[in-house]
Amino acid sequence: MKKNRLLHSLFLTMLKIGLFTFGGGYAMIALLENELVNKRGWLTKDEFLNTVAIISSAPGSIAVNISVYIGYKLAGIMGSVCATLGVCLPSFVILYAISLFFDAFLSFTAVQYAFNGIRACVVYLILTAGIRMLKKMDKTVFSVVILGITVACMISFSLLAFKFSTVFYIIASGLLGLVAYAFSILKKRGEQGRQ
């Protein structure tokens, strides 16, 4: 009975996230954090930040990946199925309905204005999620340098119209993190060898 309640709660929570989030995975990070950390307590803030970092570097949609993870963590395979179904169902139903009369739908002036408003809101949602994650990030010299280099590269490449996939930023940052970890291990071993 308790597991059924948890599955039901997982489905409804992810359905709510899938239904009320526009703009893709990064736009839903703020809503995910609010639901999974603040309201439900299914993840701690540190777990959430680590989960977002790992899921962002994994292939596939952030919404689906986090649904699979949180569902499996809380209720195994059935939890993954319920959470993923919940987050995907609204998009599927809406896109299917739109596809039935897509051309007529886009010709409405009100729809065009609504999409313009939604685009502005998506920028705000992504910026808010980024600022929250920045506030919670451990402010080590390494993380601040990586953040500075990434922001400088993104701005420079955007201004110069140089196409550079965000995947490369993630891979490069991950590799630099591994290099820093290897150096810290070597440093500890060197200090232990001198003692």
C-alpha cells in the first residue's frame, strides 16, 4: 500500500512538472528542485546538484533522465516507469493534439503572441536555475576558474558566431575535474611519503 502511494505520488509530481514546464530540461531545473528537494524531500540540495551535473552530461532529455533516476531511487523499476510516464505524458498529448491541426494552430495571432511570451519566460527560468545553482556551488578556486573560463568562452564564441556545442564544455570541465582529482591524489601521496 505504501509503495502504491509512492508510485502515485511520483507519477503526479512528474506529471505536474511535465505539464507546467516550457522550454526543455534546463528551464525545468528550478521546478524540479522545488518539487524534489523543497516540497517532497526526496533529494538533498547536494544530491540534486550532483544529479543535475551527471544527468546534464548523459545523453537524452534532462526531464526523462531525472525521472528515471528519482523513480528508481525511490521505488525501483516501477518507480522509474511511473515517473517517466508522468513527465512524458503531457508533452505527448499536447504535441499529438497540435499535430492534428498544426498549420491552423500556428496561423492564430494569439498563439504567436503566446509563444513570444513563453520564450521570454523560458529565459527567466533558465537564468533563475543557473543563479540558484551558482549560489549553492562550492566556491573553490578550481570551480570559480572553470566557471570563469566557460562563461568567457561562451560569450566570446557567441559574439564571434563560432559554433561550439555545449557538450564540449561539459566534457572539457569533467576532464579538468578528473585531472585536478589526480593531482590532489598525487599531492597527498607525496606528502605521506615525506612523513
